[in-house]
Amino acid sequence: MNGSRIVAIGHYQPARVLTNDDLAAMVDTSDEWIRSRVGIRTRRIAGPDEPVDELAAHAAAKALAAAGLTPDDIDLVLVATSTAIDRSPNTAARVAARLGIPGPAALDVNVVCAGFTHALATADHTLRAGAATRALVIGADKMSDVTDWTDRSTCVLVGDGAGAAVVTACPPGAEPGIGPVLWGSVPEMGHAVRIEGTPPRFAQEGQSVYRWATTRLPAIARQACEKAGVAPEELAGVVLHQANLRIIEPLAQKLGAVHAVVARDVTESGNTSAASIPLAFSKLLEQGALRSGDPVLLFGFGGNLSYAGQVVRCP
């Protein structure tokens, strides 16, 4: 019951870069229009031969290598995704097979854009209960598979990618590195962000999501800090779901994290749904913007109008 900690993190993005000018040749839009409304400059798009589990496995392999662990060391694989085409085998099982992880518990978590922070909390709870010892927690989405590329209101937003964390149980006497989760949802507003239909297509009510995120979520994010016993001004980093720069910046400002580095990877990667938080977190660590032991708020929100956040310590 000593809690858990993140010991390593990694990310992966496909090679193809899609710029705003590329999109302007496809739909009625422009670089200026996209930047002024959502802050996105580029995004990465996976090819038809790059399924979600492949993106996830690449990120997970990097995290494992950074942790100095082998596939044999992992006994739980959690993948947050909402864009897997197949129902079974699930994405987590396919990642385990790609990496050669023998006999893990393998679960998919579908909470769309808040998926990674939900999955991280689930791993933390599982390790606290003693049901696993080392977990791979992955956020991976291939939004390009569920996007209508003739709809300029949604196709300008999305990108593909994956991020992964290795989570281990804390040794006796050690301080937990993953704080208590603050999570919930607004089910009656679930229609505001959707991936539905045959074939499934991403759609959202942008203004409803913007109002909810900028007015309701700052207080909820502060509650996540309170549960961890960390004041917002003590945070070294804030990694919010990378949905829209016009949501990220006011939310971070209202939170009061005045000394924190705020992730703005949405400008380079677009909205990668469940991948966005571990992807942005991994990049901040890779760039040296955060140090080992720094307190960082991870806060996911979006699909189902669900949210989940916790303060973690950097590996």
C-alpha cells in the first residue's frame, strides 16, 4: 500500500507532417485561420499500415528502455485509446504481443481525451492493491482514422501519436510519486464530443467544450492539487490535454500555477486525444524543461465530458 511512481516515459509520432498549408489545399481554410483559432501549426499523420497498437508499442518500447527494464518485468499493460478499429484482441494485448510481454493483465481504457490520466490512476490503484508490480500505461490514438477530411471544423484539429509511462510500486518507506486522482464526468453533456457512426467519425460542439473547459475545469484542477497536498504555485509543470491553445492557456492561468512550465505541444502535434498528455510530458522531459522529482499536474479532459487529473513526480 506504499503507492506507485513513474520511473520512465517515452513517446512516438509518425513521420508524416501535415501542415496548415497542406490542409488549405484540401479544405476551405488557411494557416492564419487555424493558428488564430486553435494555435496548431503542424500535426503528424500515420499511414494506412500503422495501426494504433504499433504507435503504442513504439512509445512503450522507448519507455521500457529508459526504465532499464525488459518485457519480462511487466505484469500489467493499460492502453488508453478510442480509435482502435478492432474489438478483439484489444490494443493492450496486441501491444503485449508486439513487445513480447509474457502473460500480463491487458486492458484497454476508453475515456477518449482523458484516457491516459484515467489509465494512470487505474495502474496506481492496482499497484497499491498489490495486484501488479510493474505496469506499462500508454495513451495512443490514430485520430486520422476517425476524421472526416472534408470537414474543416474538425480535420484541422487532429493528429496521431502515442506516449507511454512505466509505473512501478514504490519501495517500502518511499514517498508515492503519483498523487490521488480527481476524476468525474458530465454525462448529460456527452454529446459535446463524439466518435460515433459507421464508419465512426469525430465530431464536437466546439463552443460548448470551450465554455466548459475554461469555466468549470480550473476549480477541478485545483482540487487535484489539493488532494496531492501541492499548491498550484508549487507546481513545476502543467500538462493539460492538448486540445486547443485557446483552452490550455486560460485554464493554466486560472489554475494559478505561476511558476510552472505549461505544455504547448498542441502547436506541433495537434489534438492526439489520449496520447496528448504523455506525448507532451515526454517532450518536456526530453527537452530538459523539467527535472527529476519535480511536481507536475497531469489533467485530461474532453470526450464524454470526462476529466481526470493527478500530481505526479517526474522520473
